[in-house]
Amino acid sequence: MSRLLETIASSEDVRGLTLAQLEQLAGELREAIITTTARTGGHIGASLGAVEIILALHTVYRTPRDKVVFDIGHQAYAHKLLTGRREQFGSIRQLDGLSGFLKRRESPYDVWEAGHASTSLSAALGMAVARDMRQETHQVAALIGDGALTAGMAWEALNHIGHLKTRMVVVVNDNSMSIAANVGAFSRYLTGLRSAPGYTRLKQDIEALLEAVPVLGAPLIRTAEKVKDLARHAVVPGNVFEELGFKYFGPVRGHDLGDLIPVLAHAREFEGPVVVHVITQKGKGYRPAEERPMQFHGPGPFEVDSGRFIKKAGPPSYSQVFSETLVELAEKREDIVAVTAAMPDGTKLELFGDRFPGRLYDVGIAEQHAVTFAAGLAAAGMRPVFAVYSTFLQRGYDQLVHDVCHQQLPVLFGIDRAGLVGSDGATHQGVFDLAFLRPIPNLEIAMGKDERELRNLVTAALERPGAVAIRYPRGQGRGLDLSGPPDPIEWGRGEWIHQGRDLTLVALGPMTYTALAARTELEQLGYRVGVVNARFVKPLDTALLAEVAASSGALMTLEEHVVAGGFGAAVLEWASQEGVSLPIRTEGLPDEFIDHGPVPHFLEHYGLTADAIVRKAKSWLGPVKRRA
Ligand SMILES: Cc1ncc(C[n+]2csc(CCOP(=O)(O)OP(=O)(O)O)c2C)c(N)n1
């Protein structure tokens, strides 16, 4: 049997294949996804689960003329392989390689870009409305997971689509999983639909149809009219989608192309909005991923044969230290409650949940709700802690301003993955949080230089009267000893580690260690260099800054965050208000979206390594002045 994948240059080539060939191609796609992600890491579980859906979509829809919008885009590896990117596929998530999500500049088949969940329905509706306004005829489909359907944004779109009755197809990829097991009443509802009578009848009708039409592909699509009858039988009385104004087809077996293709073909021709409810298995076709779907959601490299992760052993991550500190504190305080928005594993709050199962709430992919839910808990006397990736907190901004800070409620935000994140790239960089948090009254913001300070800060933050945001980076800490009780922290005070007459490096978070390394080199060259570990962005330690300004010739701020609105900007605001004439230079990230690639590469590229800081300091300060 000759291989097919190498013969597919675009989705056009998929449309001429028979059912047997499509099934063969599904196997080849899986093989490519498994062997590549084993080397690069990536979203293998979701991508394996969506292989047949993607094949069926490209068979039935005239992509890219018909628009297929992928929610998040982490499940779209088969789509990349089928749309002219097979040869570059090995570069996925690597520097200058293919993105791990969709990218409009990568391909005309990528009609929408996302890394955050639940945008697909709104975007697809926008495209469908634009089509209708221009009197065009193509179809628009959105592929959304059951996890992404837990977000309010998806429901805002369903509400609007049902109201407009716009012609479009919503394919719900239901694998009962978000990253962890999916949660919520709607997830339970979807599970209930699986055993509804519509499923069996739909299946029987499809089988009858297939007996009449043995060869799949184009001929079958032309028989889509015959499939129309299926719709009548597939309606489940009282189905929530039907009540909202959609036609509901399903549930459909999502790894059976013989089921998927005729149903999608019929949905394509339907005049109004349609939901096709597809049942899939995350990790399908690779046993370790089927058995451990959470670990195989987005792993690093692994051995294909054993499914063992190739992970460097090392110190605990910042996320783990954050969660373990909460456990430590919660042993003595019953008011501490933890909240996660579908990330119990990534944030490591699962450790908290293991110890206190009744005190961890997973709200689903619902960051806005998570923030206001936490505000409600705080208003009723609890001490809620919401651990959330910096990038996903962007979703909960109004709730942070209006519900938490305006009411002066003591919610602790653990801002995980603050800074550069690496291979997830532009949609996931945690580099904007200081800029959007700093202007909010009644919010204090801190970042420790290492995991020991993170622990100290978390402990102190839970004694504060109002809201606190503590940033910490992705990845492992420095392996510091965390035995013994946390050290007391003087709230609002930075740490003046070294004094220096020529220049003081004022660093935020782990950049303090970079500053210390730069100082060592600069001192060897004869410069007198001070180092401050800022610790607090708000309140800013202005007393310390004033002392530094009085004793140092220049000041350079360092942060892994965009310069605009960041920590350095806070220092500049203070300096201008106080009339400080000291030369100040702010070092951080530029005003651009930073793509995927190794964090050290970008630190080098943007001049945030010790060597780069030495170079900048030398050229800024000029030659060493000889002193008497
Ligand atoms: C707003 C937002 N919050 C959290 C995430 C992290 N995240 C990425 S994939 C995922 C699970 C998505 O589940 P589902 O939509 O069912 O797709 P599946 O992976 O199961 O195919 C989550 C929580 C995200 N991408 N966006």
C-alpha cells in the first residue's frame, strides 16, 4: 500500500479520496503527529482526537473558500499537514518554525488565529455575517471543544447566532476533557446527550445510506440531499441547542469517517445554524495518550515506544512552590479557598485539591467568572486565591477592576507564567500584566527574586487587607532550601543587595540574578555597580529609590515584561514626579508580539542577559573613570 500523505499538497487532494484511502490517511496523519511531537513536544492529545473531524471537514468543505475556524488551534496539527505544511511540520513550535497554533501568515487555510479558548464562534459568526452582507455563498464552520464551550464568550456567541439564525456550522468536539476532565453542568448535559435516542437512529440511518452508496468522497457528498431525512430523526426533544435556534445533529462517532462525512455534508447545505455534536477520544490512536490524556494534553518531548517523558529532573517549579505554600498556610487557616479556570495541573493547584478536596474550585475555562466568583467568596469572608496564567488573566480584566479592586476585596492572584513562555508563543506571553494591573487602585503587586521569596510573599500577602497580585515565572525555581518557616517580609520594601557609585541595576523578580551576574562582570571592568531587588511594583519602594538616586550616578531597570507600562515605567513616573534628575534607562521587552522559541534566545535577542546588560552599561556609562 503506497503512502498517501506525501501526495497531499492541499485540501483539494483530500476531496478525491475514497473512504478506505481517507482511513489510511488518518493513520498516516497520526503517525506524523506522534513522531513529531515526541521530538518537539506539543498538543498531541487534542490533535490526535481531531484527525477524522479535520479530514471530514476538508472532504466536505471547499477550503479555503469555505472558512473553517479552529477554536484555540491546538488541535489543528492534521490541518497543517493537509494544507501544504507537511515538510515544515517538524519545525512546529521551534524558533522560526511553524506555530503550534494557527497563523494567518502561515497559510490561507488559517482563517483565524487563537491561543486563548472560546473565540471561534464569535469569529465564525462575524465571517458568516460578512459573507451574507456581501451576498457570497461559501459556508463557515467553527470547530470548538467541550472545554472551550464552558466559557461565557462561547455562550454570548451561541446567543447571538441563535438570534440571527445565520447559516453556519458549529462542530462540537466532545471528548469530555478540557486539559483535565471537563467540569460543569453543561459538560454533564453533553454527556447526557450521548445516550439520547437520536444517536442510535442517526447511526442506523447513516448505515442504511452507506449500504446504498459504497464509495465515499465526492459521490457521497452529492447524495447529501438524501441525508436530509437524517436530520428529522436526529432531533432530540428539548435539546438546548434546538431551543437556542440551532439544528442539532448528533451525537456522531468522531473517529468514524463513514458517519462524519455525510452528516457534515448535510450540515453544510443547511440554511440556518447547525450544531454537529461529535464524540471523540483525546489521544486517539496512541495508547499512552489515550490512557493519560491530561499528561498528554501538551507534553514536552517523550519516547514513542514507552510514552515516557524525557524530562530533566530538577528543582520544583514556581507553580509547585506557590501551591505548596498555600497548602502549608491552609493547614492553619480554614478561610483559604483556591480557584482555577481549567488549569489545576498547569498551576499545580491540584496539589492543593489533593490535600483539601472541598476547597479547590475548578470553574472551567471561565476566567471572568473565576475572578468575580473569588470576589464573592472574599465579600463573604473567605480568602480566595486565584492562580492563573498571566496571559489568561487578560480575560478577567473588568472583573478585576470592577468586582475585586473597586470593592477592596482581599483576593490573592497568583500570576503564573509571568514573562516569556517559550514554545506556545505570541498568544501566551505573560508580558502585559504589569501594564494592565498597575493603574488599578487597591491592588498591590509583587514579584520575588526566587522561589523562597515567592513563598515569603504569598505568606505575607494573605495577611494584607486588600487584593494582591504576585507574579512568578514559568518553569523551575533555583532549588533553594524551603525547609523551616517562611521569612518575614517587610511589605512594600525592596532589597538593596549592593551599593554602587556609577550605576545601580534595579531588577524585578528573577532578573535580580541576571543583574548580580552583570554586576560581577562590570565590577571586574572597574565600574562600581549596585543591585536592587525591587520586589514590589506597587507600592513602589520610593524611599529606597530616593536613597539609590542620591548615591548612584545612573539607574537601569530590568524586567521580563514590555517596557511600556511596566516596572521601569513606574520608576520613571516616580522620577518625573519627584524631579529626580538621575539618568534612568528602562530595559525590558519591546512593543511587539513575540513569537514562539526558547526563552534564552529571546532574552539574548532583546538584550536581557547578563552579557547584554554589561554591553549596554558599558556603552551608556562610557569608559571607567579613574578615581583618586
Ligand atoms: C482563555 C483560555 N484559558 C485557558 C486556556 C488553556 N487551555 C488550552 S487548551 C484547554 C482545554 C480545551 O479543551 P477543549 O476545548 O475541550 O479542547 P480539547 O483540548 O479537549 O480538544 C485549555 C484549558 C486557554 N487556551 N484559553
